[in-house]
Amino acid sequence: MNKGNEPAKWGNFELCRSLDLARGNQFATFENCQNGFRRLSDINDCFELIGKNMSNPKSLLAALLFARSHSAFIGGCGAGLSGASAEAFALSRLAIEHAGYALLIHTQPKLGEVWLNRSSDKRAVRDAFTNAAVRNALKGADEKLAAIYSHLYEATIDFGAHPNELSLTGSMTITSSGGDQTYAVRYFDDRPLIICHAMKSSAEAGLCSLHVFQHVFPERFLLLGVRDKLTVLRQDLATVFKPPPQ
């Protein structure tokens, strides 16, 4: 953690100390899992390339959903690098859901108006934008991608996108002293296995989202060479995100 550049009184608040811990963990992960970080960075570059060439999109709503998916991916990377694994999985789910909504609207353009009018008719949005509807839209575009999306969606829920046993007990520690037991929850996990797992999930979510958006903006992905980049970036993820030896 670089010291000396903090604003005055930064250290006076517990929140600031927590943010410093998260940032320090991100630096440590950057050093200890460089291959994984580079892969996340390369996936981010694909988002950046498409986003910076999003002039005059046929669907402004799809372009905005692309931006939010990218933002969720970045947030997931930051959480994963810091050791906030449960939060990383929640953001990974958000990334792929934005992509799924974009494809659903792309296949049924009238749903764009339904979605934009959510404040006046929430029931219509809940009925139209179900997980099943998104999966059916994906199946119509690419059955293999639909299966990948479904797997990632369920995995993110298992590991933190919903309050559940795995996301809670996986970060819990129990210590005994003099007959008393103390329970604690790691907010920022320092275990390489947990960190690399969250980073790998972020990578998979980013790749899945980009593959979904490939069906929404096919010309841009083809002309900018992102289709070919994705083929390379999805290779060897288990090796790239293998925890460093202890």
C-alpha cells in the first residue's frame, strides 16, 4: 500500500482502514497471481474496445446494458482481487444478467419499452424478464452458450450472489480458548485458493457476457477482431487461475 498520498484525516475512520486493507490485498494478488490478473485485464480490454467503438448503436438500451455489464465485471475483479469473494460472485451474476437482458431485448425489441417503464408497471417487468426467458433467448442464439450461462448463474448464487450456506461458512473461522469459542467472518480473505476461485469466476462471467453481447452487436465484434480474441482468452482458465504454491 502506497503511503503518503491519503487525504487529511483519512486514517480517522474505520471504513478507510477497511478500504486500505482491500487495496493492499489487491496489490498482493497482483504480485502473486500475475497470470490471472493479465487474463482479467485482457478480458477488460475487449470490453473497452467494444465500448469505445459503440458509436450510433442500433439500440441505445443495449449499449447502456453493455456498459453496466462492463462496470459489474470491473467491480467483480476488484472484489475478487481484494479477497471479498462472496461480493465478487454477486457482481459476476450482475455482469451476466445485464448481458442476458440485452439479448432478450434484442430478440424481442418491444420488451425494451416494458423494461424502461418499470417504475409504472413492475409486474410486467417481473413477468417478462424471468431467468427462464433469458435462457430461452440464449438457447435461440447459441445452445452451448445458454448452458454456460446457466451454469455460471447457478454457481454465482451458490458462492455469494444470494445469502446461503457456502458463502457464509466458507469465510468463517472458529477459534477455541479456555472452553470458549469465537466465531469470525473474513471480509477480505487472504487464502490464495479462495481468491483465485473468485478471480476465475470474474473471468468466466466477463467472457460469458462478451459472448452474449456478440449476438447483440455481431458486426462490431467481427470488425474489431474481438471474436477471435475471445477464442484465445477462454482457453486454459484452470491453469491461468491456479493458486500459487505455498
